[in-house]
Amino acid sequence: MAKGKPGPPSTNKIVQFIDTSKCIGCKACQVSCKQWHSQPSEATTFTGSYTNPPDVSGITFTRIGFSESVVDGRFQFLMYKKQCLHCNTCKCASLCPDGVITTAEGFVLFTEACIPKNVKVKGKKTGNPIDLFIAACPYNIPRYDEESGRFVKCDFCYDRYDSGVVNHTACAQTCPPGAIVTGPAAEITALAQARLAEVRVTFSQASLLGNGSVIYLLTEGSSSYIDMQTLDFEVLTSDTLSA
């Protein structure tokens, strides 16, 4: 559980690069995330999709979405890893300033004070604080954990970072094809741009999209991917590098 106050501005921002062209849909990232956070498995029902569980939850901080698509006359799956983007400007922080902190590395963390009674709604908005807090996120990420009574989400494995392990996040450490890489912003951004040039030889529509501390490489337009169909992602700019 995250505790403490935000760290000072830092030039050592940590960023994660998710290369969907390498993703094989094995879900090792989902399993490793659950293992590190001591989360139980989730009872689900088959809905006709390989996306399972269907979404993030109070006990699932990341999950791979499978989109069925026809590219150049061939059927294929387009995979996408849903998780918190650790935004530079967080909507969640504006609703619960007592319970959301941003570390010097750019990790946006929900503390033990990130609970419904601390949700502060401005203006004339009324309603269930749980629903209002979740709805404030443009990427539909925060979830309420009934057992702990607090809001939860991906925490960028902040408690592994201090160990000095390179590529520190559990999902990146586990990914068999190396589709997930975590590291210093300048280094990861350069890697993403170099990889994009390589991928565009085969996938002309490939692009880099992202926000905050997460960069995605997509081989097709964002509207082709589950979860991204209704999300307004910002095209990668220097914003990802800002502290």
C-alpha cells in the first residue's frame, strides 16, 4: 500500500513501452501482476472473446484485450494491455487529493486515504462517490476494492523500483517476447521511436500513442483495438518526457 507524500520534480522519470507488434497474448503479464500484488484469480464466464477477465477490477490491475480484425485480407488478433497510464495531470487526483500522490519518478499512486469518503466533487455534481471517482478517469481505470474499502489500480510496481532491478515492473520482467520494457524516459522513448521505424516496414499504419508514463506501439489504427475504441489517446509528444 502506497504511503507518504509526492516526491520532488525529477529528471529521472520512468516510462513503460508496450510494443503490441511483439505481444503474443500469453497473459503472463496478468499473472505476474496478480502474483506480485497477492491477488486471487477471478471467476469469469466465457463471453465469446479471449479477453479474460473482461476488464480490470479490484483484484485485476492489468489485462490483455483481444480484438478480432482482418488486416490485408487475413484474420488476426490485435492485443492491447489495459492498465493505468500514470498521467502527468491526473483527473483522479483532482477528486481525491488526499489519497492520490505522484512520486518523483512519475508513478501515480493511490494511498490508504484513497477512499470514497475522501472524494471531493466540485460544482453541482452529485451521486455515488465511487461512480464519480471512476468516471473521472478518461481511460476507465480506477476500481473500488470491496475487501479493502479503497480505490485501487496499477501502481507501476513502485515497491520493486527501489530494489534497483533493471526493467523493474513485474509485467516487463515476465513478458516472454519482450513486448513490455520499463526504464528511464529518454531511453525508453528512443527505443520506442527506433522500434516504430522498424515496424513501419511491415505495418505502414503503425504509430506511437500514449500519455503520462506509458507509450504504446500499435500496428493498426487505435479504433481497431478493444478499450481504445472509445478512448481519446494523445499522440506521443514531449509530454511523456516531462516530470
